[in-house]
Amino acid sequence: MQLRKLGKMALSSIWSNKIRSFLTMLGIIIGISSVIVLVGLGQGTKQQIQSQIESLGTNLITINITGKRNIAFTNEDMEELKSKPGVKEIAPVVTQNNVNIKAGTTTSTTSIEASTSVYSQIRNMNVSSGCFINDKDVENRYHTAVVGIDVANNLYKSTNVVGQSISINGVDFKIVGVLEAQGSTMGSSGDDKIILPISTAQRLFKNTEVRTFYIEATDKDSVSNAMGYIELFLNKKFKNDTNSYRVFDQTSLLNTVNETTNSMTMMLSGIAAISLVVGGIGIMNIMLVSVIERTREIGVRKAIGAKRKTILIQFLIESSVVSCIGGILGVIFGFLIAYLIKSAFNMPVAISSGVVIGSVGFSVMVGIIFGMYPANKASKLNPIDALRFE
């Protein structure tokens, strides 16, 4: 019953100084909303990247040749790799960025990925119309191309472009297919690119060096076994120079992404939490002012029998209520800002209930911690000195 009465007194004190109370809460409101928005952005980005990586397949293995030595991979090497236990398919890839393309009088730039017919199977690529490049395209160096929907829209203002001609670095190609929309993965658009037969691209760009290979394992349980055999093959190929290549699967890529996004989220949350500390200092300052203003009131209450514990609890309740209300308002503003960011900038935001509960709980804890000193000071006032205070 006494706690209920003290709570009413605390609310009455806060309500009688509305503007000051709101300004006191402002630091907490900004801190809580910042934490919610920044953590939501971090978690949303993490989930989006995870989804995009997992959509490529859990049995995908990537080989990147990183050394400076130009060691060619022959057809025999490819066949040997494909024969390793756990390996189902392998696709060599040649890439070229900022390539000039033209259709009629419209020009643009895009990226080129060149590979074999199994590339679409390994990378889970499907065409919305037409077909993908086939073995004959590679064997005969045909000038065929599969384009992303952004390329089609940029050049033709339409995705109905199968059979149309496109110029790549001044060489004409026939469009045989249009890729399904893929969106962006880790900052790279899957819709703004062109797929060519690898043999045609090597002649076009005068570059026969292949530095990337995508391998499809038999299933996700075979990935680890397949990677072991692949690394043994590459060790032999590069004479135990492990700095000349990198082999990784989707799981290791996911772990790297998770570690990076978690670190970024923690760093951003730490920066936002500084606002909460500043808000706590604001609460302590205002509560100290309140103690001074109400010194005579405290003296009267202690003179008629109020215990030190009662005074202490009253001021702690006031500081806790201020920080709690600030926390709730911070959550509301945080959700509102997150919604605006998601709607206006199409950025992924994922807000978990744990973050919301933790934020409000932390704000209450800030109120208690920073309200402890003023409350303790008020409870220790001597009744006679308090009554004499002017």
C-alpha cells in the first residue's frame, strides 16, 4: 500500500513539472530509439545476406586462385577435380567488370560472367524466358548471351528481348535468354550482368586465365569431404603453396558474414548506448535539483515520522518512472523511425522482442543507478536543517 502511495506521489511530482520531465527523458528516448533502429538495421541486413547466401545452395564450394603465378587449368585438371569424391559438377568462371554494351543508340556498362552450361545449375540461376547457354555455345564459341533484367530494361525498356542483338565491346551477340530477378547479394546486383560462353569471352577479352571455379557437391553432407580432396589436388597443383588459392563453402562464408555483422551491430549499439548514459546523467542532475527544491518538504515528512527508507524509495521511484516512460517513448519512436527507413529507403530492418525488452529494462536500470545518489542524499537530510532551508 505504501509503495502504491509513493508511486502516486512520484507521478504527481513528474506531472507537475511536465516540460522539465520531458527534457529529462529526452536523452533516454534518443538512446533507446537509436539502439532499436541500429540493432534492427544490423539484424535485418544479417538476415537478408543469410537468405541470399543460402539461396545459392548449401552444397556450393568456391575456389579462388589468389597467387600471382599464371598456372593454367587444363581440361584434364577439370575432369580430375570432377572425379573427386563428393564433387558433382564444376564450372570455371571468367569475370569482367565495367564492360561497354550497346543496343541501337542506347549504351550502358555492366559486368560479364562467362562459364559453361552447368553454371546455372550450380549457382541456382533460372531464366524467365529463352534458355541458358549450352555446351554447343561453348564448344563452337557462339556469340550468344543471357542478360539480367536490369540490362534488358536499361537497353530495351523491356524484358521481352530474346532474339534481339546486343553489342559487347563492339562485338555483336544474340540474346538467347533473360535471367529471373535475383536482387542484390552483398552489394552486387544479380540483375545487372550478362552471361556468356566462357570460350567466347576468353577470345573477346583476350584472356584465357581462369581464377574462379564453382563446384557443386553431391549434397550438403559431402561438402567437407569434397573440400578435403579439392585442397589435396590444389596443393599438388600449386606445389604446396597454400597462399595461391582459397577454398570455402557457404557455411564458412555465412560464419564470416555473421561475425562481421555482429561486430558492426555491437559497435553501433555501443555508440547508441552512450546516449543512454548521457540521459542517465541528465536524470541525476534533475533529481539533485528536485532534492534541493523539496528540501523543506523532506524535512516536514521526516519530522512527522517518515523513515529514511521511505524517502529513499520515493526518489528512486521518481527516477525509475522518468527513465521507464522515456524508455517506452524511445521504443515507440524507434519503431516509427525503423518503419520510415524501411519504407523510404527499402532497407531491411528486423526488430526482435528481446531488443525491445532489453532496451526498456536497461532504461529502468539507468534510472535506478543514476537516481541512487540524489535519493540517498535526500534520505540523509537532517529534519531540523531541512526545515530551516530557504
